[in-house]
Amino acid sequence: MRILHTMIRVGDLQRAIQFYQDVLGMRLLRTSENPEYKYSLAFLGYEDEDKSAVIELTYNWGVTEYDHGSAFGHIAIGCDDIYATCEAVRAAGGKVTREPGPVKGGTTVIAFVEDPDGYKIEFIENKSAKSALGN
């Protein structure tokens, strides 16, 4: 078995697609519309779905915002140079909410950005992606 995708609900599908493409550099892999049940889907990722897990953006027609609750934490993305990645996010109009630096209680360098719907995205340098964050 393997993880196929993570689904998040968004209030504006085109705005979300633009963020994941233009700010995070993902590719739009496919979209679908379901008029009967009034929702649209967009799947984005760095590789095709048969090779890697992707993000499924779900837009329920007419719903512009969601309460994220307290259970969901973040999506983690590996990057080669966390400082350059944060600068590229900023340059593309993205919002860095935690500057790169060691995780509390450890040495792994992480950073956080936020998508237009308020979901947190954690960057972890690839060289540290397999280590425990608290070590």
C-alpha cells in the first residue's frame, strides 16, 4: 500500500490552484467537475500520481471558507535549500509564517508557509527529511 493523496477543502479553487502551481511549483495533474453533487476537484503534485502522493483540492460549490478545527496540522514538503525556497515563496507572493530555523528541541531546520485558505505547509530540508524532528 501507499499514500495516494491528501484532500483539503478550499474556498476558491482557481486561487488555490494558482498558489500550489505558482508559489509551490506543483503541476496541475487533473481536474474534475461533479454538477450533480456540486463539487470540483483538482489534483496537484510534483510527480504523476502513479509515482508520488499528491494534493487533492476540493471545492464545494458556494462554500468560501472552512473552520480547520484543531486536529489537522500541516502538509510537509521536502526542499534542497530551505532559505532559497522561502525567498522564492515570498517573491511569488506567498506568506512565510515561520522563518527557517531549528525545530524546538532539535536541530532539523524547518519553516512554515500558509496557503490562501490558511493551511500550513512545512518545509524540511531534504537532507534531514528522514530524521526525527525532535532529534
